[in-house]
Amino acid sequence: MLAIRNLARYKLRTILTIIGVALSVISIILLASIGNGLLTTGGKILDQSSIHLWVTGTASDIQSQYMGTGESKISDAHRMVLELKKNKEINLATPMLTEMVYAFKNDSDQKAIFALGLEGSNGSMVTIIQGRDLSSDLHYNKGRYDGKWRNEVLIDSRTASLLNVKVGDTIHIGKTVTEAEVQTFKIVGLTNSLSKFSSNPMVIMSLSELQEISGNQYYDSVTMIIIRLKNPARAADIQKELQQKYSQYTVSTNQEYLKKALKENSLPLASAGSIVVVAVIMGTMLAINTMLLGLNEKKKEIAIMSVMGFHRLSIFRSIGTEGLVVSFLGGTLGILVSIPLTGFLNRLIYAYMGFEGLVILEIEYLYIGFAIAVCIGLLTSFIAAIQISRMNTAELLRGV
């Protein structure tokens, strides 16, 4: 075939174009697979957690956003939890506080890690792999925050590896490095029960002690209150009831909370989408550029073919087919690379972040990727047809 011979004549240019189209296809397939994984895996994680409702703060003001949070906290949390527990439909209501803190062993580098504050001795929330659970929380002391400090923490496997510590060791923890240097906590247990909710290494400590460390004790503030129902099938109905009672906060079911979390992290997703758009544009431009360069090199050849009586459509078929061939090869390569690449990304994400199955490939995404490659080929061929129709045979043959 003439198109194949022409492409083979300029091997480097053809290979680069095929790679460009393939990258477009790969980026589309991976973005769709990651989005699918976030929804599917995220939903499974929430469903397996036995948490049915989430109470969080509403959207915060500009000042709060500047301080590094996208929503306000829940105030007077302990009183609110006592009210929730009076509801006969609710089996468990637990306040949780999340903060980034500094942690380190003596004579070691400081590391920023994720701290989760829970009411002490909460065996229903965590499963201990080694050691024991946190002791009961005494520091809260009916809201006075003057009770005894337990100075105990649980760690997950990632923190144990990051800080090179084990159960029984003592570590420094604080909201700032200076504060951490004078505050020590004993590691009493190892658990990975809540690690799936964060990609960062985690420590779990008594809620009131983390409130004191982070300055949230003044208004008894927490990040969220999680609720477990006696009848999970009633989640939607209970959510509506609680939303009416606590209109100043947001009460979400698992799916609503997942969608909210994705929406709040829409900037990275939008950035990934932008990269895909750029990849598609670059792949298209490469294919078009290859075709235009080929036309420019074959202008006189095309003019001679016209004089010899070849129909413009015949000329277009021999020239325009090159774009379709390149796009077909690029689409095929993109699909062949995407399939093992999703598996590699899953292993990489699991190794570094602890999330399993975050990239879920569906056959439909392969079809979509290949369809994009075909569209690139059709667009390239269309532009080739326009360029051929505009050629002036007399001008091209002058001087031949």
C-alpha cells in the first residue's frame, strides 16, 4: 500500500507520531480508570467501615480556607454526641479530630504525619494488631480539660516504618516542632484499621489530648462525628432527620460523603483532566503536522498525478490514509500499553499509599481511547483533503 510505503520512508517521524497518539489514548484510559477506582474503591472502603452517616462542618469562610481547611469544624462536640446517642436508631456516635502534626524519636528527623483523635478505649473503632488499645480519655474531664494526660498513642504500620519505632517506644508529637520537643507519648499499640482513610502515616491518640495540642479544646471542636446505625437500611431517612435538627452542619450518607470528598479535591482531578486534554491536542497536532509535512514533500508528485488524470479522490485516498494508519497504530499501541500499566500503577499506589485497587480498568475505556485515536485519524484525513483540494496544479508544475 502506498500509505504504508510513505510512512516507512520517514520512520522516525512516523514513530514519534504513533507515540504521540498512543500517549493521548493512554492518558484518557488511565484518567477514566482512576476516576472509576476512586468511586468504586472509595465506596467499598466506606461500606466496609460499618460507618453509615458522617456529620461534618459546612463550607468555611475565606479566613478558614486560608488557614488550610475547606470546611469549619463542629463545635461543642461532646454535648452533640450525647444528644445523638439518645436517638434509639443510633448504635454508635463518635467524634473525630484530624490534624497534621510533627512526630519523631529522640535524635531523629521530624516527620509530618496524620493525627487522628478518638475518645479513648474505643475498641469498636480499631482492631489492635499488637499491644493494646488506648486507655479511657481522662483529660476531657467534663469539658474542663484539666484531667490526667494518658500520653498514649496508637500507630499504623506506615508510621512504624517511617519513624523506625515499635510498640513500647516513646515518640515526640506536637503541632509544631518546638511543641513536639517537650511532649512525649508512649506507643501502646499497632493498628491499621483506619489507615485506609488516609494516604499519610497515622497516629491515633485520645481526642481531648489532640484537641489540647492543636488548640481545638476552646470550643470542643472536632472535624467530624461518625455514626453507626442499628439498621443501615434506614441511613437515608435518619440522614434527613438529623440534617433538619443540625442544619448548621452537613449530614451525609456514605455515597454523599464520598462525592463531597471528591468535589473538595476537584483541583487535582481537574489538573489531571487538563493534562489529558493537552495530551490529546499534542497527539492530534503531531498527526496533522506529519500529514502536512508529507503533503509538502509530495506536492509536485500530486500535481503530476492530477495531470495524468488521477481523480482528486484517488489522490486523497493514497495520501489521507496515512493519517488513519498512524492513528490506528497509535490507538492499538495505547491500548496494549494501558492494560499492563493499570496493574503496575495499582501495585505502585498500594506500595506507597496503602490503597488497593485504585485504578480500575473497564473495557469501555479501551473503546473510548481507540475512538479518540480514530477521531484524530479522521480529522487528519479531513485536513489532508482540504489541503489537496486547495493545491494549484499549474503553480506546482511550473519549473518541472
